[in-house]
Amino acid sequence: MRKNKIIFQCRISLFVLMSLLPVFAKGQNDSVPDTARYVNPNADIFNEKFIICEPARVFLFYDKPVNEMVCLRRNFTDQFLQVCTSSKILPASKIWGFNQGNKYYRSGHTFDRNYVFAERIVTGNMSLFYCRNISSTLEEIELISTDPNNEGYTNRMIIEDPNSARYKNDFSYFISPRSDSAKMIWVNNNNIGDIAKDYLYSSPGAYKEAMQYVKKNRWPERLTLILGVSSYLISTIDFRRGGIIIFHYQSPMFYISLASIGTYIYIRVKNKHRYLSPNNMIRIISKYNAQVLK
């Protein structure tokens, strides 16, 4: 009797375990990207025999999606999706954006009319997108379209050192208001003040946060430096005896020089420019969304 009971319990346990296997399998599959290895259809451009591709829902226009297996190419002045089943490419300058996995990208243009795919990192009344700026530090190679329907299209492959500080820390941002989601408004360190005045004024917290990254007026700093250096040079001249004294403690100009250089260092430290990082921009736009929705 006891033996039959043990066998029955084992069967129940085995049944429960088999029932849970699909759940475990689904959880593992969800964490692994649905990728595939393809023979490179553009091997003449890229020195790769095979490429790793991922499925994406590509928006040729905002309301015209197609499903493709693609490889994202970032090191171009016009970033693009390389379609893995043909030699076709989908440049950022020609399409709306795409979904891949849990990420959503929109196309936008930055300085020098470079076109990029920017990832959405904040959603709300104001959405925020960001991308890494890829600028040439080594070389650029011009590529001309071989598409007979688009013979005038050109693009440039960027050869850059990924270990450079500029590559690691140089970002561009885009904001897109819910009232006009077609807009991709470019934001960077140079225009953050204008962006704050034009788009963030309705949120005092976000406006104040953004204005911390505006470049300060450098003229007071420059004037104190000029005054400090010139007064020191004058102080070295011994007008009574003739000659040069490096540290002429008896000259009033020497102390004016010390005061001016000290003021220069103080202003320099106080007005040290802060650069926008992704976390900084997330904080600014999150404050805007939180205050505007109240």
C-alpha cells in the first residue's frame, strides 16, 4: 500500500514538472534575441562573409510597417538598416524608424546633416531619444548607390577609434512632444538653453535643471586672465634700476596680478561647463513630464 502511494506521488510530481517545462522554456527564449546568421549580401562593401541579423518592424512611413531581418549599421554619416535577405539598405534619411526587440528607434538628423537612429529612453508628454555621435577621427570612405532607382544617393563610411574619449562620451538627444510626435527636435550642449526656453518653460523644475548645462559667458574669465598676465609682466620691470625681477614683491602690479589670477581660477572653477549625459537628459525630461501632468 505504501509502495503504491509513493509511486502515485512520483507520478503527480512528474506531471507537474512536465507541465511547467514550457513555462521555463518560454522564459529562456524571451531572454535570448531572435537572431540568425546570414551570408552577407553586401560583401563587396563590408569585409564580412556572414552577418548576424535580427527581426525588426521597420516603419517606412509612420503608418507603413514592414517586417525584415536586418543588421544595424551605425558607422555611417547616414546610418541604415542592412536587409539581410537582399542587397537593399534602409537609410535613416529615408525611413521613419523601427522596432527591434523591446526598443524603439526614430530617425533624426544632427550636425552636418548626419542622419541617425535614436533610441527612445523616456516616454510621456515629452518623449526623449538618444544616440551616440560617431564622428570621423581616422578616415571617411564615400559610398555611391548602385540602386538604379536612387543613383544620386551617397553615403560615407566612418572609420573611428572606439577607444577615443569622444566616441565614449559624445551624445546627441532628440525630444518629441506628444502634441506633434512627428517632430524630432535635436538637443545638444550648444542649444540646450534655447530648447529650455522654447519647450521646457512650462515646467520650472525641468527648465532650471536644463539651464545648468548652458555654457557660461567666458568674457569675465578671459578679462581676469589677461589682466593677471599683463600686470605680472609689468611688475617684473624694475623702472628705477632697470632690469627684470621675476618676483618683484615691492611692485603693486605684482599683487594686482595675484588677485587677478586668483579671481580667474575662482571663476573658472565656478563656471566649469557641465556636459549632458544620458542620465542628465533623462532627469530633465522626467521632471518635465512629472510637472506638466500635474
